[in-house]
Amino acid sequence: MADGPRPATIDPAQRYAQIARVAETDFPRAATLAQAALDEGAEDPRLHGVIGYHFKDLGRFEEAIAAFGKLLEHDPKNARLMCQVGFCLLELGRRQEAARVFGAAINLDPKSAEASFGYGWAAERLGALDSAKSAWERAVKLDPGRADALAGLSGLAARRRDWATAEDLAKRAMALDPGQTDAPMNLARIEIGVGQIDSAERRLRELLALPHLNALARANAWIMLGDALDAAGRYDEALAAYAEGKGELRVLFEPQFGASDRPSSPDVVRAMLAEFLGTDAESWAASGRSGPAESARGHAFLLGFPRSGTTLIEQVIATHPDMAALGERPVMIDAETEFLSRAGGMTRLSGVVSDLLQPFRDSYWRRVREFGIEPAGKVFVDKHPLSTMRLPLMSKVFPSAKVIFALRDPRDVVWSCFRRSFNMNANMYEFNTLDGAARFYDAVMTAGEAYFGRLPLKVHRLRYEDIVADFETQGRALCDFLGVDWTDKLKDFASTERAIATPSSAQVGRGLYAEGVGQWRNYAAALEPVMPILRPWIEKFGYDAS
């Protein structure tokens, strides 16, 4: 049966109207017709929109962005279309670009609930939780029926362990949209948090049975089910659930981060280290130039490896009246792009004159303030666990800055990296297997020890297990290192009203608890294949290898 009159007998507006009618019942067919029309020389830019929405539905986000972009060339003030580009960018993990696009959409249409929701989603992915909360609250105010924004707010409340608020928001979201999947996930998270493990398990299994659950949500539901089973002491079942979720994440993100022609994160770290070791050791001598901003009292970097206790330490620091901490924000991105984004950067960095790095210092402090932190009169602590691999850059740009190096039993670190869900990027992709996590840990620790051996750094090593065993002694030592007075307020760090952007939020909200030590023992058999990689570090850092 013919789809309609031939192109020669119908004007462009009529042809688009015909395709739009087809789209109401058969969007793939409409996209095919739209492409055929373009191939035949049709000049209606709206045809690109039809194709863009189709590509977006198929998960072909790069192609969707290209199609939407062609339409935006003709309609640059279309805030709704910008939102579609923003959602595609988020699906591709391009969070900063997405935030800019949604910001532009909000400027074009301040009353767009969709733009506010999208901005909140991008901000949450970037770790800017206060901005996410404001954006989602604005979206709900503009459109009380935004179930997705209510679910987002529920998730933020759950991070704060504000279970009552989180539950209320999740139930409101589900009442508006029974097909919502984030809201029931939040309810399961709440149930795990308050010890209602059986309810959480039932809810998650019901969620996993839904045919419309998308791949990312399914993977995260499996991982959360692993947490429920772990809490119930059913470790073999928990391991199977974690493996299922991580396996799905590995498949989902393999085209983006696992291609055979793409160097792995351990390979990147080893290449950076090899280049560093090939430079003249004298070139890394301290320049004597002051590192902190002119108004900051002091400056330190908090690093180590993910799941080593950095979030706990940062929360303690944020409680101190004379210190300021910033979550994992890209404040040093200009210097990283200049010196660490391509081969040869480490060599160039080794010989750079300190004065030439001043623009990077200025942009660093400007970005800190843009994220809402005023370092004036404070000791500013910049937390990025994986910045261990960037120590040469930090030493050059900020030679006076101190380093807090967080340590934890390598078995607990690697196991925790495997069992948690992270916003995906090339580094976090390594955590989808125990072997990948262990090899990445080995590469980063190898680099870190080499850098500590050559760079003129002031370093304070802080073990997670020691903090749990004797918080005040370790806290006083940290304060002495940073040059601030001890205060008993630090003991109340868990009650600090501060949203945490990392997967550690639930654990840090509990305060200090002995169960966080030695969790790997319940999964010792699963870790056995990676023990040859971890054992040297277990022994080096003073842990019992038995």
C-alpha cells in the first residue's frame, strides 16, 4: 500500500504533515519516510527532528544529536529541542556539555520544567547536589506532575539518610507515574537503610521483572539487590547479584569504554608514569612559589583511591569551622587538559617555568568559587581520590599544597569498588570486574609510590581502619598536619547537613562503624584470583595478608 502521493504532487508542508501523522502510530516508519524525503531534496528542517527522535529512541545518541543540531540551525531558540540534545549528552556521559545545553534552554524558556529537570539531572551527575536540588524543586514548582523530578529529590533525600522525606517524595512520584522506576529504587534504598531487608528484596525483584526497565536501571537494581542480600548475610547470592549487575554495566558501556583499540585506564596510568620517570628528577624540585590563593589560609589535596575513606575524611574536614571542602568537582580541568590529555604532556610539564602556570592557578580558584566555595581564611581541601595519578601536575601547579593520602585494606577497596555503582566513565568502567579493579588499583598505587619518591610533597597518610579504631587521635593528627586546632565538633561529622555525591553517602551518614572493616572476608573466595595483584600492597601498607 502506498504511503501517500508522490513527492512531486505534494508541497513540503503537506509532506511533513503526512509524515507527522504516520509518526503518531509508527515512528520508525515516519523516520524512514523523513530520511527518504531528505534524500529526494526536501528542505523542511523539521524532518531532521523526526529522525533525531527516532535515533534517540534507538539509543543512537550521537546520531540523534547530529539530527537535532541540523534542526537547531534553523530554529536556534527552540528550548524543547535543546533539552533533547541535553538528554542525549547525558546518556553519552557528557555531563558538563549537557549542563551548558540545559542552562541555555532555561535562559530561552525560564518556565520550562523539562529544562529545569534536565539541568538537575546533569548537576546531580556532576556531583553538584545543591544545584540539582534547586533545579528539581523548580521543575516541580513549574509542573507539579513531574514525577521524574520528585524521584530525583527523593534520591537526594536518601543520600542524606532523610528517610521520611525520601519515602514521601518517592510515593508522590509513583502516584503520578506508576511506571516510574527511580522512585521504587529509592524506596528499596530506604528499606535497606532502615533494615527492612525482606521488603527491599521483594521490591527489587518485582522491579527486575518489569519488561520496560531500561538497561542501566536494571543493572543498578541488581547491584542494589546485592546490597540487600549482603545485609541479610546471604553472601553467595549477593555475589551473584553484584556480578549480574556489573556484567550488564560492562556490556552496556563496552562500546564507549571497552573498545580493543582504546587504552585501558591502567594503561593510561602506566604510560603517564613511564613518561614521568623519563624526565630529569631535578626538574621536579620545589619552586618555592606559594600555592594557596592569596586569601586562603592553606591548601591540601585529599586523594588515594576510590572507596579508601576519602569521603569520610572530607566530611570530617567539612565539619571544621576553619576548613572548607569541595566534592569531586573539575576545578583543575584546564591544567589537566593542557598537560595530561595527550602524550608528551608530562615532559612539557617537567620543564615549565612556575610563572607560566599562574593562569592555571587563577582558573583553579575561579572554578572553586564558581562551585560556591569561598576559600578566604580557610584551609581548602580538594578531594579527588584518583588524583593520585595526577600528583606531578599538582606538585608543579601548587608546590606548597599538602597531600592527605587515604589508605584502606586493598581487599576492602577493590571489593567495594566492584560492588558499588558509579557514574560511568573510563576509570569507573574498570570496576565492572574484580580483575579490572585490582589492576587499576595496582597501576595507581605503583604510580603514587613513584611520585611520592620523587616529588617534594608534604604527605600525611591516613588509614581508614585507624580512624574507625581511634577517631580522636587520628583527627588531631590530621588537624596538626593541616595547621588548624582540634575541635570536638568533628566527632559529629555524620550529622553534618551536607549532601554527598559519591556512592559513600549511605555509609558516611552512619558515622563510624566497625562493620566497614574487613568486609572482604565474606567474599574471600571471589577475591582469590586477584590476590597475586593485591598481596604486595597488602603487605606494603601493613595489613595482615593471611
